[in-house]
Amino acid sequence: MAWLLDIEQLLGLTSVIVTVVSLLLAAAALRSRTAVHRALRAWRMPLWPLPRWS
């Protein structure tokens, strides 16, 4: 892909892709925390999306 775009376009495209993936991940995590599931949740991170200070 680097040979098709100049550096500014490549950086812009990369930032858009990273932002979209992060938003999809956050939406999926929030949905999984609020949705009623039949199965027991195996893993939870307390106070998500706040960082863990340990």
C-alpha cells in the first residue's frame, strides 16, 4: 500500500482505520457489558474504560 499513496495519505488512512477499529472494539465491549447473555461472563475488567492503575 505504501507504493500507492504518499506519506500524508498513508498516515491519514492509517489513523482512520485505527480510529474505526478502536470505536468498534469499544462499542462491542459496551454492548457485551449491557446485553443479557445466556452464558456466564468469563472475564470482566472493573471500571472499564478507565485505565487500570496497578
